[in-house]
Amino acid sequence: MRRSVKYAVWALLAAMIISVGAFFLYAILRQAETATFYGARPVVNSLNGVHDGIWTNDSYSARNALLERIPIGTELNSALPTLQSEGFECARPTAASDAQVDCQLLASASGGSTRWILNLRFDERDRLTAAKVAAWNISF
């Protein structure tokens, strides 16, 4: 009887150590995946670099970081390919009078994901006139 209790305690202890180790390994791998993701995307990396981790519909610092990469006056046919090459999905409303483009990207983050939402406005010559950046944190 004592021997079986001893084995049960050791088995429980081993299961706990393995579980904790697996959790830490997962966290380390997740951080590496996140670093690789952002390292391959200069624009998104700039946004993430100034993001304070707080859910926002209008991040002034992220907007400034975006405009450093894609300045006011950039042509639509230059801005969109840059964003799309980083994985953003961009949609322009069909109404010709609405010179607005919405781009979104779901990016890896520690403990979840961040949905980056860019609202870009262009003038009648398809030049960037304004930008708004939202960052929605999704945790699990």
C-alpha cells in the first residue's frame, strides 16, 4: 500500500512538472513565432513597436508610425501593394465618391492576436490624405 501511494505521488509530481514545462515551452515558441512574424513585416513591426497593448480604435502613435512608412501624398497604387505584401487584406468601397480604403491584418501576439485595422483616405488623384489605425487585442 505504501509503495503504491509513493508511486502515485511521484507520478502526480512528474505530471505537474511535465505540464508546467510544456506551458513554458509553448510560451517560448509563441514568442519566437511572434518575433519572426513581425521581423518579416517592416510596416507592421513599426506599428507593433509603438503599440502599448491597449485596445484602441484610433492609435495616434501607430498612425504616426504608419505615416513614416507610407507618408501623406503616397499614391494608392504604391501604398496598397506595400500593405498587401505584408499580409493586409485591403478593400475599397465600390462607390466612386468614397476614396477610402480599409486594410486589416490578424497578427500573432503574446497571449493571443492583434487585429490591425487601417483606414486610409485618398483624394481624387489617389494620393493618401489621412490615415487612422486601430489595434484590437484578442486574448485567449
